[in-house]
Amino acid sequence: MNADLEKLIRLQQLETTADDARRQIADHPDRGQALDSRLQHARDLVADVKTRLAAAQEKRRADEKEVSTVQTRLAKYKDQLLEVKTNREYTAMLHEIEAAQNDIKTREDRILEIMMESDELNAELKKREAELKASEKEIAAERAALEKEVAQLEIEMSTTAAARAALVAQIDRAALAIFETTAKGRKGVAVAEAHNGLCTICHVRLRPQIFNEVRKNESIIQCDSCRRILYFAGENAPVAQTTQPAVPAED
Ligand SMILES: [Zn+2]
């Protein structure tokens, strides 16, 4: 194989690797934020139950206080009942007593309901707190994995950059210029495998004469359509992954 062609294929592999790493590193802030929102959501659920529980307790305290007030009033009514002079006063006092007793009963029923509701809320709180604890653990592990991944990608990028610099120094200037111009216009992918008479990236059929030349891998030949540098990996060779863009082929 032509030495420059071989180096350009390798250069393309390095650039694709570096691009992938760069893209993954760029995605990391979003992934970190997704973890933050997951954690916040678990915390909000706990806070929400606590708020409802506090509201229930406050309602209960207010009712208990009122029950005690009404009970004091009721005791007073019962004393006054012994001192009334007329039948009318007596009946009126009985009404007052009955109203107070009804009020107490209503409030006591409500207190019972609030207590049951509080039991449920306490159970829910326990559940949400356990979920939060599990989420915290899970998210911390995911965050650590994410940071490790970034560190590895950064190492990969610097290794790739060093390999790229060493390689570029060995490539013929004219061949490198073709590569760089094409890469700039083709989203960083300047090399394409030719397979079954086609450019495997733009899918345009090569002229038979051109394809025959490409098969020899002896010179730098560009696709007539996408201008990428073509190489041949063999008749039955699987189409190389490294020079395939992740995006659908362009024209
Ligand atoms: Zn092409």
C-alpha cells in the first residue's frame, strides 16, 4: 500500500477517535445535570410529604386547642344550668350545651381522621426517605463513573493528539493538504473505503477505471462525488467502521 495512503487511513482513525471523545466529553455536563435533577426530584418528594405532615399536625393541634376551649365553656354551661330561673332560660342553656357537645364531637372525629392520615403520611415519608437514600447512593456511583469516564476520555484525547502529531510529521505535505481540505468540508471524515465499486460514505458508484485504480491502494485517489480519499480493504472485507460517519451519508 502507498505509505501516505496508509498513514492517512490511520490519521482518519485517530481523528474519528478524538472527535468521538470530544463529543462524549461535551455531553457530560448534560448528563451531570440529569443526575442533579434526579436527586432533586427524590428530595422534593420527601419535602412534599414533610410539608403535608406538618400541615396535618398543625390542623390537629388547632382542633385539640379548640376542643379544650369548648370543654371549658361546656363545664361553665353545666354550672349555669343549675342556676337558671325560667324554663326558657333552661331550654336555651340546653341548646348551648348540645351545640358545644356537637362541636366537640365533630372536632374529635376530625382529630381521629387527621391521626389516621398522619399514620399514612409517616409511612409514606419512611418510604420516600428510603428511596432518597437509595437514589443518593445510586447517583453518587453514577457521578463517580461519569467523572472516571471523562478522565479516561481526556487521556485518550491527549494520547490521540500525540499520536496524530507524530503521524502528521511523516505524511507528504501535498497528501496531508488534500486530507485537511476534505476533512474541513466533510465534517472531519476525509477517508472512505471503496467497496463493491461504491464509495461507502457517499454511496456514489465509482467509474470502473477509478475503482480499479483504488483497488491497487497505490496512490491518493479522491471520490469524484464527495472528494474523500478512497482506499480498498479487500473484496470481502467488512466495511471499515472507523471511517464511517455516525451520521447518515451525505451527497
Ligand atoms: Zn464519495
